[in-house]
Amino acid sequence: MYMYRLMLFLVFGGYLLSPLLMSGWASPDGAWYRPFLIWGGLIALSLWLEQKRKLDERS
């Protein structure tokens, strides 16, 4: 149950940071990929935590 709370917190934090991500999207330096990197990092972190939870349940 602890992992689901952490993942919910990560998603909620991502939604709170969305306005900052959108302002960076339209920046003239061409960093259009920055929001995708951040969301990809959140997804990768949640997948890693889920794998870790499954391995802990097996033991």
C-alpha cells in the first residue's frame, strides 16, 4: 500500500508542476522535449518502484 501512495504523490506533484512545464515548452531555446523527459522520468520511477515491490513480495 505504501508504493501506491508514493506513486499518487508523484503524479499529483507532476500535475502541480505542469504550469512550469508548459511555460518551458514555449521557450525560444528549443527545449520542447523537457516536459516529455520529466513525465518519462516519473513513469520510469513508478515502473521501477512497482518492480521493486513485486520482488519484495516474492521474498
